[in-house]
Amino acid sequence: MTLLITGSAGFIGANFVLDWFANHDEPAISLDKLTYAGNLQNLASLEGNPHHTFVHGDIGDTALVNRLLAEYRPRAVINFAAESHVDRSIRGPEDFIQTNIVGTFHLLESVRGYWGTLGAAEKSGFRFLHISTDEVYGSLAPTASAFTEQHPYQPNSPYSASKAASDHLVRAYHHTYGLPVLTTNCSNNYGPFHFPEKLIPLVIRNALAGEMLPIYGDGQQIRDWLYVRDHCSAIRRVLEAGQVGETYNVGGWNEKSNLDVVSRICDTLDQEAPRSDGRSYREQIRFVKDRPGHDRRYAIDATRLERELGWKPAETFESGIAKTVRWYLDNQDWVENVASGAYREWLNKQYT
Ligand code: NAD
Ligand code: DAU
């Protein structure tokens, strides 16, 4: 029994692998291309763990993936690998098309070939679990009901369009070839190891560095926040008991405007790490140019996951954000290490 986990050095993948070994001793092979978002430091606590094997590589490298499948014979593949930042997809969509669409296609082809070689029992027990996003559903009106699994796909950014395409490929491989797939569509995650290009870790880092806290447009866009370890427990539950061919929405029932999120982080930092001048971090907030095509509101209806599989998030936004701020205060070395020259270049390009 082994898992193949792709994108395992990124934010959610790394949290998933760490949580996996906190809950199981079933071996896992990690496959990651180590793009700017992948960081082996995230998996450092697994060094010396005989059940974990890290492989540096691309999900689109068919020869490598075929070799890993033949050698380790996983009972499941969990696909986290992706380009994940919406702003980067707006500035340069090509990597998103390459990894999220073409890469997922190559991975599916490799998995289809491997799955076809399995005996009947292994074949029916096998799972391909694809990790996707609520952004495929598009933007909600202020009073519209939250996204259910039946909501039509209306992706608005190159990132969400590439994820939507990958979801469709996964669905098609089940419908056409019978590959036993599962898909999860999750809302915004936050927590440890979140790369500081995304709103929450960017704001924590900038606040402590005395830099501006950039809020796009009027800051009234709404996201539905889920603590990353709750996402990991949902994925484990779907892998264990999800119905083959089905999709599951994962969310935290935590709709917040961006301005509220940033204000909450400022208030937490005011308590935990007050500014030396005694003023509030809120004074560093700046309203900046809006994201092109910025989706106004996302909200996930996670009723199906609760009703059918008994999953519920353990954290509220308040408890999760307190843990997250504490993690960043305790791990400023990690932030310094990821805030390289390339990272500074990204900030300069995006915010000046
Ligand atoms: P991330 O950008 O932090 O990590 C992505 C990881 O994938 C990195 O380690 C990167 O090196 C790796 N990778 C990229 N291209 C690869 C390739 N071609 N082959 C192998 N590895 C490759 O992303 P994340 O936030 O951890 O997101 C993980 C997955 O979850 C993505 O599929 C994303 O769409 C989805 N998701 C993210 C969120 C969120 O809020 N972050 C919410 C819902 C769904
Ligand atoms: O909804 C799930 C998605 O959440 C995932 O699929 C994506 O991979 C993940 O990156 C995230 O996308 P968002 O675009 O919602 O996350 P981000 O942290 O980039 O932005 C959150 C909100 O904050 C969004 O409305 C844009 C806004 N924002 C973001 C940044 C980086 C700002 O106002 N200022 C900023 O500097």
C-alpha cells in the first residue's frame, strides 16, 4: 500500500504529507517539480522517515511517472501539482496551461496505463484524487446561494480556466475509460507554509517588515476561508470513502471580505507582536489597483461532504487565523528563506 502525491512540496501538498504521516504509516512517494512555490524545507521534519520518498520531477514527464508507478505500485495518486497563483496567471498564463492542463493530461495518461495493468481487486480499489478549487465556479452575486457540486463551471481567470480544464479531463477519464477518479473543489486555504504571495501570508510578512498591506480595489471581495489542516482531513476522508466519479466541495463556512481578513490579522498582530511605536498595523493598509477580472465572491456549500462522509472543519476562522499568525511569528526564518530575490522581483512587478 503506497500513495503517490504530486505537488507535495507546496503549501497544501506539504501540509497533507505531514498530516498523512501524523495519522498513518502507509508509505508515500512525493513528486514535485520544485518551482518557485515548491520548498523542500516544508518537508524537513520528515527527513529520515523510511516511509517517505521524495522525487524531484514533473507530472508531465511521462517516462519518470511511468517508472514511479511501475516501481512503487501505488494504490492511489493524489494530484496537488499546479501553478496556483491567480495574479501570476494574469501576468503569464503559459505555465498554467502547461502544468495544470497538459501536465494533468500526461499524468492521467500514465495513470490510465498503469491502472490497466492491475489485477481486478487492485483495479477496483485504485483511486486518482484530483485537488481542485472553488474558482472553477466563477463569481457569486452577493445574495446568491453558495456553490454546490451542481453549480455550472464559469471560470474567469487563466488560473481557474486551467483548473476547470483539468477537472473536465479527470471527469472524462472516468466516463470514457472507467478510471476510478475523485475530485475535490475547495475554497481558500490558509495556515503554515503558505507562500507569501497570497493575501494572508503576504499581509503578515509585510506588516512585520513595516511595508504596506495592499488591498485590491475596495477590499469588499469575499472569500470563504478554510484552515489548511481541515482541507487535509477532508481529502483523507474523500480518499477513504468518496464515491468514485463524484466531486466534493470543501469549505469552511467562513465568508469574509478581504478588508475584514486584513483587519483581523492587524488586530492579532497588535496583540501578539505590537509595533514599536505603539500604533496599529492597520495604519499600513493601502488600497491599490484592482486585480483584472477580480471575482467578487466565492462561497462553498460543503453540505454533501458532511452529509455523506461526515466531514466538518475543526477550526473557526478566529482559531485558524490565531494559529496561523503564531506560526509565522515562530517561523520567520522560513519566511526569510522563501523571500528570495525572485520573490522581491515579483513584489516589485506586482505592486509598483
Ligand atoms: P502551491 O503553488 O503552494 O504548490 C504547488 C506545488 O506544485 C509546488 O510545490 C510546485 O513546485 C508543484 N508543481 C508545480 N508544477 C508542477 C509540475 N509540473 N510537476 C510537479 N510539481 C509541480 O499550491 P497550493 O496552494 O499548495 O495548491 C495545491 C493544489 O490545491 C493546487 O492544485 C491548487 O489549485 C489547489 N487549491 C489551492 C487552494 C488554496 O487556497 N491554496 C484552494 C483550493 C484548491
Ligand atoms: O478559492 C481558492 C483559491 O484561493 C485557490 O484555488 C488559489 O490557488 C489560491 O491562490 C486562492 O486564490 P485567491 O485569488 O482567492 O487568493 P489570493 O490570496 O491571491 O487572494 C485572496 C483575495 O485577496 C482575492 O480577492 C485577491 C485579494 N488580494 C490578494 C493579494 C495577493 C488583495 O487584495 N491584495 C493582495 O495583495
